[in-house]
Amino acid sequence: MLMALFNIVIFPGLLFLGIYALFFAFLDRKLYARLQNRVGPPWFQPLADFCKLLGKETIIPQGADRRVFVSLPVFALAAVTTAFIYVPIWSVNSLFPFEGDLIVVLYLLTIPTLCFFLGGWYSTSLYATIGAVRALTQLFSYEVPLFMAMLAPAILAETWSISGISAYYAEHPLYILINIPAFLVAMVACQGKLERVPFDLPEAETEIVSGTFVEYSGRLFAIFKMAIDCELVVVSALIAAIFLPFHAANPWLGFLYFIIKTVIILILLCLFRASMARVRIEQMLMFCWKILTPLAIIQIIINLLVRGALA
Amino acid sequence: MSKNFFEKAVDWGRRKSPWIIHFNAGACNGCDIEVVDALTPRFDVERLGLLQQGTPRHADVLVCTGAVTLQTRDRLKQIYEQMPEPKFVLAVGSCACTGGIFDGCYCVSGGIDSVIPVDAYIPGCAARPEAIIDAVVKLLTALEQSQKAAD
């Protein structure tokens, strides 16, 4: 009981995830600034933003359903934190591995997007509604290639658990070379999931103000921002677990490997963000369905053939 | 009464993360270009924690340019009221400070402070980006002093 509480609240639950997410947010912003030839924010910037937002007035629009409006940010954060418990951190195994946790994590990571949609919808603001509809449209385009790219390595490993996949590729490290197309597809598609620059259409500050979050202020916005930062950590940890299975037997060394792997993924995501401009919604749909999805299907076929050849 | 740890953390956050929203109340666009200039990588205001926000709900500082025309009067008031407390207002440029050369015109109600309370005035036609950044820093310093005085 005490151990479970420790796992939920401190490690690897809320506290560790929150601190790591703030660190990630800083690293992301600093790298982005350096790539634009700027100095960038100081190390405590995300923490200062979070503290400030917690102390601000929280306004709830008159037309909004109060209960739903207030509970959605908490739902988003809770779903992301729950997903993190099933991602391996210090070794091949996660805290509670079971057969099929890959599917559970992927679906838990869909909940924040649905919360953004509902949050925008319940704000009853025009900009928020446009942002909400875009979030949902986007969900249907990136989710399919992302899921297929994550499931292709699982087919080769013949298991639906993240820990099983990690263990399989740790045993056969050369097989990860087969999954390189899936890795690229996952990296691109997860930019859509995280609503980062080429696919940040639901937020799109310059055209629809800030999309789904237009009416959120103060504490509620702080929680939403925290959920987004945490999602960045969870997604990069998931990609690291599936596509970069380098593990150490020692848990401390394994934890260091985890940090190195996730930071490498963050750097790649940041490079991608800094070198792109925002696309239009129909361009994004075309790109996801016409390029990413076929690539992911080809990857699955290759993995099936390799599986057959190995058997 | 001395402030507790959480209130101090919030005070610190307020000083370190001023998010701005820019509103043109009827300027000739000269000051607006200087405000946008201040946000470019050359001046890099993100090192002070400054970020431009799209919506007044997320902003702490309202950066206003231009004399207030009768057309924008109500809009300015609305945007100010949409911002969550605590909020600050910067008047950028001579017109925003006093009405400038448009003061007394039939369609102008005067400077920004004729409609909403202003915390810092930045004179200049147009105000330079350095002056705008300096005003933000001075505003934050004044905020720190008032926080210390309240403690």
C-alpha cells in the first residue's frame, strides 16, 4: 500500500515525472533558442511559468459547463501520469509489466488529446471550437501511422508488452536496424500527438489565437501545460523503450541510459520543430495518410516477412 | 504578516515569467513594428522569461500602442477585463502615453490611461525596442520592490 502510494506520488509517478517534464521543457526551449541564434530562457523558466500560472486568477467562461471545464485538465494529467507507470525506466521491465501494456499506454496517451478537444468544445468560444475540431481531425490522421509504427516492432518481437519488446531487442540488437522506417514514422507522427510545430494546428497562435486553450487561465492552464510537458516525456520514453533498447543490468546505470536515450529523442524532435513551419490542416491529413501510413504498412509487411523467415 | 513559501514561489514566478499580449489601440503602426522588433531573436526577450501570447487569458502584461480612438475604446476595456489578475499595462510610444499629436482630436479619447490604469509609460516616436525591454525590466524591478514591501 505504502509502496504503491510512493510509486504514484513520487517515483515514477507525479513528482519525478513533473520535475523531469520541467527539465525537458527547459531543454526543448533552450535548444530551440540556440538553433535560432538566441540566448534562450534560464534553467528555471518552466518552473517560474508554472508557479506564476498557479498564482493567477482562474476565469471560467459563463457559457462553459463548470464541472467539465475544471475536471478536464486533471483528467489529461492523470492519464499521462498513468501511462508513465507502464513505461520501462531503469531496466527492461516497467513497474507493472503485463501482456498488452503497449496498447494500454497508446490509448492512455490518446486521452489528453480528447481532453484538449472537450476542453475547447466546452469553452464555447469560437476560436476554441475551431481548435477543438482541428485537434480531433488531427487525431484521426496521426494516430493510425503512430500506432502502426509502434506495433511493427511488436510483431517482430511477437509480444504486446513494452517490456517484452525491450527485452527481445536487447537480446537481438541488430534487429532494430529493420525498424528504422517505423522509428522515423513514429518521430514524425508523435509531433502531431504532442502538437508541436509542423503539426501544432490546434494551438496555432497566429491564426486561431491559442486554439483549444483560449479560455483556460491560471491554475487550469498550468495543469494543462504540465500535462503537455509530461506527455513529451512519456512519448519520448516510449519511443526510447521500443526503438532504442540499450539497457544495463545495474538500475542506476539503466536510469542514466534512460536519461541519455530520452534526451537524444528530444534533441531530434527539437531539430525537427526548429526546421519546420506550420502546415495547413489538409496538408497534414494528406501527408499522414498518403506518406506516413503507407510507410508504416510497408514496415509491418517487412516485419511479418522477417518473422516468417526467422521461424 | 510574513508570506509563506508558496506565496513567495508565486511572487518569484510573477517576476520571472511576464507573458505579454500586444494591442494596437489606434497607433500609426510605428510603435507596433518596434514591439515586434523587440520580440525578434536579435533582442531575445525570452531570456527574461517574456513570451508573446495570443489570448488575453494567458497574458500578464498588456502592451498597448497608440492613442485610444473611440472605435477601439470599448475593445481595449474588454481585453483588459478578460485578462486574469494580477495584470499590468505598458503604454508604448508618445501617443499611448498622452495622446501625442492626436490629443484633442474629435475621434480620440486620449492616452491609454484615459481608459485603463497604466503601470509604465514608454515615451518615444517610435519607442525603441531597447526602451521597451528596459521598461519591462523596470516594471519587474518595481514589482519586486512592492512584493518586498508587502512582505
